[in-house]
Amino acid sequence: MCVSVFGSSLLRHFISMLMSSNYGHSNNFDFLFYFFVQTRTLASCLAKTPSTAERKEFILDLTRTLIEADIPLEKAPKLSTFLQKHCKQGGSIPAPSHLRTEDLPELYPQYEQDIKDAVAGKDIYIVLDETTDACGRCALAILLQPVGERAVVADLAFFEKVNFTTVSQAVISCLNNFAVDFNRVWAFVSDSASYMKKAFTCILEGLFPNSRHITCFAHLINLVLEVFPEVFGEVNRLCALVKKVFCQAPQRRLQLRAFMLEKGHSSVMPVYAVQTRWGSWVHAVEYLAEYMDVVSDFTATLPKTAKCVKDLLEEQKAQLKAQAVFIVEHSSELISLLTKLQKTSVPMAQTIASKLEDLQMHLNMAEQQEQTTGAHIPKSCCRSCQRKTG
């Protein structure tokens, strides 16, 4: 270790000096011990200290790994103890804000190049999905899917207001950025929103001569499910009241759990309808169809001070339970199909036609079937389904 750090000539000089008669044996050994032990410790410390380049490479690799594993950058400091113990470059991890503003932009050029390589010279489908972020802005995800391969997220555009013009501009800008040949765009896949259809028919159809607009089948199924809360307004109001009573009241949920265990039921907590989660309203109705009586008995034990509790007690639960059972029976097939469409990564073009025929038959049978309460299914239900799905 000393030879590699200080050089052989310097080491020979020290040895010759120690062997001379001018130094006592005790001093010789003390100096020799200091020279070998201390310099070895210094050399080992220097060998374990990562360079700036190695440290930078480690941080970039860590950021890339977190992104690929869908781990938020805010979780990075939680790994500092593990990395410091098991990695030579561990040390302290930069703050999430530093990873986001300094390190993440350095990874984007390589990610952009990977997308260009994935779509270069290939026939592609354009897939659009629009939602809202936490700030209430419209977020448009643009995915490019080479034929027969997996889709890649090419862009995420934010708008204060979304319309057919902003959608068209975002799509054209994205395709130009990744050098996509407009003649090799085969399909434009989106939901059935009017501005999406207008963006294609008024602007994009002329730019993509070989493409066709395709409405996402999963969106169509979700539109059919949205008919149920529109037609069965009383059941929809009941779901909202249950959410008001239990969602923001942890003490009531604990009391409900104890009440259900005392009555011999499994302690299943209420399911709430969330507007941004497909099928969640039907799942909330499924809970009421099964546990309506238990929830009603428990609500009667609560103090009548809260308005939502009073409103829940005034509901005609027998009639609403019959409607809830009807909704569950006639939406189970739709929920199963929607779940399959959301989870599968296998092309289902060959089965969509048969599924549409089955759905039409299912709706026709539902329109003719009589409810257990004696009232016919509202014809507006089936008419709304046909109107929403086109």
C-alpha cells in the first residue's frame, strides 16, 4: 500500500534511514509502525471516497431507477440509510426538489431518444387520455403505440381550457418532436368527447390521410355505467348520504365495525363513489345492496344532531334496496367487462364486435324486464345508453 501511494524510491529512503546507526531501535520501530499503519489507513480512505463523476452517476442511476419503478421522488430520502450502509456511493441523497429540478432534466434527452428509436420507421397508433390534475388543470396524455408493440408515453400537456384546437396543437407538436411520419399514423384513439371527435374531423384527419378515429371501448362501457346514477337518482342520493355520514368520521366507522362484529357480520366498511374511478359508483351500490339493513340499524343508534344522519334515517330503504339489487344484477356484466378491458394488455379487436352485440341484447332484455317493485325500467335508461355510446 505504501509503495503504491508514496513510490518505491521514497520507501527505500525511509528504510535506509531507519537502518542507520543514528537512530535507536525503539524510535525505529515507533516510526515504522506510524509510517505503515497510518499511511495504510489514509490510502484506504482515499480509495473508498467516490469521485464527483461517480457520485453524479450514482444519483442519476438512482433517479432513473425510481422513475422506472414508479416510486415517487419524494420517497428517495427514505432509502438513504440503506444506501449508506450497502453502497459505496451511498452517503446523503439529495432532496426530492433537487432530484426533480437538477437530475431529472438530465435524464429526459435519453428518454426522448428512446421514444424516437421506438417509433422510427413504424406504423403507429395515437392514443389520447384526458383528465384533471390536483390544481384543476386539464392534463392530456399522448401515447404513441407502434403496431404490435407496447405504447409509450410521449407527452403530457397541460391546458387551462381544453378544446379541439388545443388538442390538435398538442398532437401535432408531439409528432413533430419525435419525427413521426404523418402518413404512417393508422389510428387516432380517444374517448367520445365532442372536442376529441372535432379535433380529428376538422384538423387531424386531413394531416393523417391513412388514419381513422376509434372510440375507446372502455370509455364506452363507462358511459353506459354513468346512465345508472342518472336514472336512479334516489339510489345515487343514498350513496352520497352514506359517504357524508362515514367518510370523514373515523369514530363512526369504528363504531360501525364494532356494531357489525357484534351482530355477527364481517366488518366491511362502506364503499364510496369516486367520480374519477370507473365503476366505483356500482361498487358503492353493491355494498348497500348487501349491507343496507345493517347500516340502517346502526344509523338508528347515532345521535340525531348531524343533518346527514337525519336525512339518512328518512330514506325509504326497502324500496331503495330493491333498486340497488336491480342495479347490481344488471351492471355486473358491464363491470366485469370494464375491469377486463382496463387490466388486459392483449389486443381485443376480434372480440369487441361480439361484446357489442351481447351488450345490445343485454340492454334490450333489461328494457323488457319488470322490476320486483312492479315498476318498469325507465325507457330513458336504454335511450341514454344508446345516445351516449352513439
